[in-house]
Amino acid sequence: MVQSNLDAMLSGDNSPIKAIKDAWKWLDSEGWVLSGEAYDCGKLVRILLTTALSLSAATLRKDIWDAHNACLLLEDKIMDMILDALSETVTDKILTRLNILIANLGKFIKFYTATDKAQANMTIALSTVINKLVDITNTLTSLLTNLKTQQAASLALPM
């Protein structure tokens, strides 16, 4: 049953039980003494059904209707609590995994940026080294040419 349909049905009914706290009062008024332990909604539903079955024949029809309404309401509330807990758990897991993914993505970006900068610096350094090696090669070529010229001149001179 949909919550809005259940709420509409209960609001039109003169049942003494329209919420969980009403269930406690109704059970107390019927002479059921609840111990001090914490009762979850499922346990209250079972207590209300037991109460409804144990009532006298004169009040059975109305009280069973009241207990039935309370059971429907409590069952719906239990489902809401379960669905809320599940949705919170699923949401928390998704957010946790997304946060891990975002953190890893951040680490990857830092690494990639550092690698990219290192590669750029290495390219600049290699370009500088290449330019220096070209200069050295040109100087050595010039020296070799001068040496060959001097050697040829010294061989050409008569002794």
C-alpha cells in the first residue's frame, strides 16, 4: 500500500492508532504491560497482532481493525526505514568510491604534469646540448681545416 493511501485511510478512520507512539498508548490502555526493553517496529507489529487475536468477542471487530491499521502503518514505516538505510549505504559507498577515484585522478594529474614539465625541461636541455655540440663540431671542423691547410703548406715548402 502506498504511504499516501495509507495516510488518507488512517486520517478518515477514528482508529486510536495512527502512529507508533499511539500503538504504545493503545497497548497500555488494553492492559498490555511492555517491559523497558527497546521495541523495534517489527516487534510492535507482532505484539499488536497478538493483542488483536486475544481480545474479547464483543470488541474484536473494531480492535482488530485498529490493530490492522497500526500494522499497515508500522509495516510501511519499517519499509521506509529499510529503504532509507539502504539508500544511505549505497550513497555512502558511491561517494566513497568517487572520492577515491577523484583522489587517484588528482595524483595522476600531478604525476602527468610533473612528467610533462620534466619532459619539457629535458627537451630544452637536449636542445641546448645539441646547439653546443653543433658549435663544437663547427669549431673542430674549422680546426681540422686549418690543420690540413698548415700541413699542406708545410709539405709544400722546400726544405
